[in-house]
Amino acid sequence: MDTPERDSLPRKRSLRKKFGARNYDENLMDELIEKHLGGAFKKKKQTKEDLEKETETEAMIAISLGFPIDALLEEEIRAGVVRQLGGKEQNDYIVVRNHILARWRSNVEVWLSKGQIKETVSNEYEHLISAAYDFLLYNGYINFGVLLPLTSPMPELTNEGSVIIVGAGLAGLSAAKQLMSFGFKVIVLEGRNRPGGRVYTQKMGKKGQFAAVDLGGSVITGIHANPLGVLARQLSIPLHKVRDNCPLYKPDGAPVDKGIDSNIELIHNKLLDKVMELRKIMGGFANDISLGSVLERLRQLYGVARSTEERQLLDWHLANLEYANAGCLSDLSATFWDQDDPYEMGGDHCFLAGGNWRLIKALCEGVPIFYGKTVNTIRYGHDGIAVIVGEQVFEADMVLCTVPLGVLKKRTIRFEPELPGRKLAAIERMGFGLLNKVAMVFPHVFWGEDLDTFGCLSEHSNKRGEFFLFYGNHTVSGGAALIALVAGEAAQMFENSDPSMLLHRVLSVLRGIYNPKGVDVPDPIQTICTRWGW
């Protein structure tokens, strides 16, 4: 198997990116923002050269949001945004659509109206402005987040409809905020006594040494065009770029040789490339063939990663892949594991200052949420819906159920009438993964103020995901917080392990790395082991 030269190494350890199109960069917005200062720019009065440059920039922004460069989304086609597919009208629509996206992304703190777009685009495209604006607005590509006021300044969006949302996680809260901006009457029912779902920031430590630690979602993976990045901009919350340096250590605590590390990282990426090539040649794999089995067969075929250290290094990258996909490679489809790559968001991975709870708190403001309301039954029909919680009945015109897939699989909510067969089949077919953490707060930052991540190899493949990666959250948490990640098969075994034994193991790993350097690893002030599979 050919190995690229060393200077073609990926710049950092992150979720692997294979999408070839250019990614949106927030810096591209600078010029557009400057043009907006002092008043809206008149697109119809610009020179041809200016228009071409601006159109190209706006196309790059649209690409990052999942829009093809020279075609329509399937959703746009179904919505009938143009009278005839292909030709000049479609091309003009795409330019107008991209312009609207860029206009809102240049200032996400205010509602972008259709009238503002009409000020910057020639009147001859008015019908395309309406088609593109309405599609982007009602599909949540513009004017989302925590915009004030909650009710839209557009009279045509006045709505007397009522909606009950089941679940106060990110999906439910975002939907509530958006529906309220459209004029709907909304209430949210949440089974827990807190909002956020799997976004959960916990105050850890003791007086004078507290830290805000994310026990659930903690990293904004790719800041460019990310809706969570939009929320952070709207709230003026500082973001900390996860720095590239990620040293790896052997199971005995010794540092990994950088040359071997680079070579195995390239081999890992090459193996994934070979999976895609083979899949294309074969026209796809059988439904029961996993990504893990194909990777292992290719590893044996090419005779790579044969030494103990090389195999442990490859296992580390496979654990990182399991982390990125939140599931075991043995459970990931060799055909479909990367089907969402075209929608991958570019840019740096970031920590949010103060934890992701700040996003949840902002989304909750002004939204009527009822806690401790575990939904038993959802009845729906042409005359409206009824959501039953114990002996309480909540009625509305519509219901939006945002509970996790696991809840749907357990059938803890009864639907009357039963869900359509295609939805039941989809719920049955789909799987979901698991990621766990050991969150620790220490008396001081012993791992180094300039280090955000470091990793450790495992002796055994079935435990490759146990404490394979550490996040230092000291830059954003307000304290010496360190998080050990547990992915893949190890995350499943973690669920039933004694927390005291887990803490002993993770401290043994840390002391094996730092004690030989003359760095004392103190006992943590507080530790929490997550159980997200329960």
C-alpha cells in the first residue's frame, strides 16, 4: 500500500475530513461585513468584477451549509422553488439563495427580512427572492437561534396554531424558539427536572476551585457554519480553539515516537480510502458487513501495523474513529458509515467558555417548559393532538416529538394510532452509539497550561477506547478540569464498572505518563463517571 510523503500529513488530530469541496471560513465574511457598515450594499450597482467575487464567496458559504454549487437540494425541488429545473432561472435562483445565506451569516444577531434582500438585489428577481427566502426561513437556514424579539417582525408570519414539543434537549428547545418566532403558541414537556438532554454542564470542585465541566456534549466540532457557533456569536460567548498539539503516550507512559506516529496515521487514513475505493468497485457491501471487519481484512492484506507499537497506534486511531462516530466499528455499516460526510462542518474544533449549558440557558429564555412530565401517550388525528402525562392531558394542534432514538426503541411512549410502518421500521433499523467520560477537577493544572489534548495507547484492542483521549478544559471551565474519554466497546463495559476502580485506572494512566517527567499527579478534588447508556 502506497504511503504519502510526510509533508502531506493532516495538520491535527480531529474528526477525519474527506469532503473535497472548499469549506466556509468566517474570515470570508469580513469584506461583506465591511460593506454592510453604514447601510446595506446595493448588489445591483456593483461592477461586474465585484459581483463575480462576491458571488463566489457566497457560493462557498452555501457549500459549507450543504448546498450543492450548481444544483438544487432535493428539498428545494420538492418545494418548487423554480418553475423549471436547469437553465437560467435555476442558476439565478442559486445566486439569490446564496446571497440571502451570506447576508444573514454576516450579522446573525438581527432578523433578516425579505425587504432587506429586495434592497440589495435587482427587482427583476423578485419572484426568486420570495422563493429562496421562504424556503430558507421555513427550513431553518436563516433567522434561527436566540433572536429578539421572539415574535417575528413580519406580519405574514402571524399564526394562531399551537404546538406541544416533547423533550427539552437542543432539538426541542431550538424548535420551540423557531416556532415561537413564527407566531405559534408553544409549550415544552420534559421528563427530567432540567433542560438540555445530553448537554449537561456540572459545577464541580470546591469553594475557590470550582469548574464548569460538560458531562455530555462538550466540543463544537467545526466552528464554520455550525449552528452552535451561530448561537455563540449571538450571545457573544468566547470560544477557545482546541490547539493542534496532541502528544500520544504508550501504555507504559513513554512518549510515542513521532515518526512512527505519523506513519501509522497515514496508514489509517489510507485504509479508510481503500474502503471507499473497494466499496465503489463492488457497488456497495452486503448489509451485514461492518466497517471494522473490512478495515481489519485490508490491514492483513497489506501487511501493515504488524509490530506491537504500530498495532497499538492503529488501535488509537480506530478508537478516535469510534469516538467520531459514537459507536463500535463492528456496528458501523461499511457502506453507510460516512454518508453524512458532505454535511461535515469545517473549521477548528472549539470549547465554549463556561460550558455548553450557556447555550441551553439562552434557548430556554421565554419558552414555557414543564419539567418532570414523562409522556406516556401521544394521540393524534385530524382534529388535533393530545399528549398524556399520567392523569394530565395536554392538547394542541400539533406535536413535535424530539425524544432520543433509544426512548422510541423502548416504546415507552405509546402512539395512538400506531406510527406508520415505515417509521417503525426505520426506528428498528437505526442504531445509536455511546460515549462516556471521567470528569475530574484537580487542585492545579499539572498537564501543562498550553495543552488542550493528549492521548494514551492501550495494550488490548478491546479496551482501545478506554481513556484514549484527554481534554484539558482549564482554558474555559474556570478550574483545573480534565476529562478522560471512553469510546467504542470500552464505553459499553464502562457502564457496569465500579466508579472507584475506574478512577484508580485513569489515575494510574495519568501517573504513568507524568510521574516519570517529575510531575506529581495529585488526587482529584471531585470526580464524576458518566452513565449515558442508562
